Amino acid sequence: MAIVCGYCGASMPDISEFCPSCGRPVREGSFFPPDLEGAEEVPDEGAPPVVLPPVALSDRLVGALAYLTFVPAVLFIFLKQYQQRKFVRFHAFQSVFFWAGVVALVLVGLLVSRLGWLFVWLLVGALVMTALFFVWVVLSVKALQGEWFELPWLGALAEQRAGR
């Protein structure tokens, strides 16, 4: 039995993990952003999926650009033209919180490295920075794909600040 992608409407086999047309995941629940603007009920399984309009390309590019450093993210938060774009504001706030966490981890690493065991801290720091690099790449790619990808704790805080 064929299923239909909730993003682009392409038909695919029901065992598909990703849409062959747009490449987005087709797991249950991945068709919707985190909040459907006041919708309280979860649609029942027999109802057809609600197809939301995709995020505009300009918003996706700006959302990904917000992750370069905290500087563009702060600019996007305060620029008037992005005040009503919730997708951009969400990713800008999440970027600010992410980079604040990175700076905090670097400072903690510098302080802890003064206690001794410098080589151990160097290895741990290299592993943590590599992991943060991959998180940064995932955040940027998800924003380019138009997804409301949330980091634990930081995503909820960004969602509150963005006014979703």
C-alpha cells in the first residue's frame, strides 16, 4: 500500500523511511511542526494528514545562517523584518542558546584543565568539541530543510522566546 509524503505529496511505499522526492523523514509525527498554532487535539489515525505549507526558502536560508555564530542570530532576533517570522526567530534563539552553551563548555574546560591531568582534559575537550561540531552541522542542515528541529532544553526555551 502506498503512502503520501506530508511535505511534498509524493507517493511512496509504506515501508519508506524517507521521501524519495524531498528527502524528509516520513515517520509518524514528522509531518507537523511542534505546534499547529493553537491545535489542541492530535489527529486520529484514520484522518488524512494535515499538509502544511513548506517553510519559505528565504526563511530556511536565514534560519541556517543564524547558526554560523551568535552574531547573525542576535541580528535576526532584533531586526524588524524578522519579528513576525517564527521559524527564523526560533532558530535564531536556539542558535544564541547553543553558542552560549559552547562558550560555557569552553570556559569550564579551561578552568578544569588547570587542576591537572592536562592530557586527559585535552582528549575530553577534543571529543566534546567534535560532538558540538556535528550538532552544529545538524542544526544548520535541519534549518535548511525547513524543520523545527529542537535541541533538548534549549529548543523548548527557544520556542518560548520565539513566541510559538
